[in-house]
Amino acid sequence: MEQNFELIASDLDGTLLLGTAQELQPNTCEIVEKFLDDGIKFVACSGRRYKNLKTLFAPIKDRIDYVCDNGCLAYVNGELVFQAAMEKELGRAIIRKIRETKDCEIFVSCAENCYIQADRPEFIRYMREVVRFDVEPIEDILNLPEDYMKISLYEKDGLTDTNYLKEIFGDKCTMQTGGAAWFDTVPKNINKRTAFEKILERLKISPEKCVMFGDNDNDVEVLKYVGTPIAMKSAKENVRQLGKYTTDTVENFLIKLLEKQSGKKS
């Protein structure tokens, strides 16, 4: 791969965070920092929340940019440059329908906070202690003090059939799998690319000069958009086919790029 790129973006779950990992590899931030020092931008492009992403990238948190909540939020140099919200009654209708699914949990992201039903202690513990989200339990998730941004269905043992949600709400919002156990709903016509475009616009970088690592359906739009899409070997087949390259880990691919870059300089 020729070094003619100006920005690297990566998904988190299933990409930088493989398997059930909830922390980056010890060398991830160090590797990314080498690119930052060379003037290459880095974007964390995730379904996760801004605060959680900044915690994960703590050593370099103020040097990188962020696509959060599957494209509902975008930050450049710490400044919010894009935000999308869902019509409240649509959000409530989605939640009511998800409640009909047996053995699932509901997680709602809003601009300021994220919410879980107060009567789900095990899920609250999982989100706080494992995923490390600062969730706020609420008595009735149908009555939030904020506008709905992203509504997620979580099934501990892996997603079962979510087609019923797509059949009912697919023409009213964007619905995508965000991992083996997560199914996410965001406002219509919103996805990671929507926010990613705002970041490129602010940074004055063309998509042809961008690299993106991804593994799941919520990465598809960005992978199709950038000049160098890289799919994880563990990605879903339809996602893997989009990759100009594939890799077992993001870190291994980036290390090879650094080695090529070093060889050219010497």
C-alpha cells in the first residue's frame, strides 16, 4: 500500500477491540501516535459514546477525532461538528416493540447521557463495569429528559432475529448490527459516513486520502466511501468483500505501514 493517505479511521468493536475485549492493545495508542506525529489524522469511528471512546484512547484522547453513536455525533479537535436526534414518538414506538423480544436489553444514547431501565441490575452492572459506560438507570425509558439519539437492542448470547424491527421501522430510521450482540437504531439517513463526511469537510481531506478499518454492517458506508477500505479477516462476508486489503489486527497492518514509511525515509 502506497503512503498517499492523510487520515486513518477505525471501528472499535470487532476491529480494534476483538472478541470480548473492552480495552485497546497496550501498543495501540503508541502506534497511532506515530502517525499523528507525522501529520496523519486519526478518527475513532464507532457506535460507542464520546466519553467511553476518550477513556479508551486516554493517552492520545485530545489528539484524535471521533464519530460516535453510529454517526449521531462527530467531534473535531474536541468541538461538536455534527449531531442528529430521533423523533420522540418514533423512539418510543421502537422501544415498545423491542420490549416484546424475550431476553433482550434496551440501551438508549442521548446527547448528554445514556439510559437503561432501573430494574435491570445485571445489565447495569455489565455496562458500567465491563463496557465502562457511565449509564443512568431510569424508571421508565419511555420518558427520557432528552431526545433519543440511538436505541440499541442487546442480546447477551448473540443476536437472534431482528428482521421484525426492520420490517416495521426500516423505512423510518437506519437499523444496523453493531456487533455480535448489538442491534442499533439511529435517525433515518444517519450512519457513520454521515458524521465522517462532516469531519472530512472540517479537516479539508478528501475521502480518497482516507483509510478505514471495519468489520460489521455499521461500517459499510464508510468502507465504500474511502479510498482504502480495510476489512478484518473476522468480518462478515459482505463486509470483507469491500476491503481493498484484509488484516487480522489493525495494529499489525499499521506497523507494516510504519515500516514501509521508515524504509522510504532511510
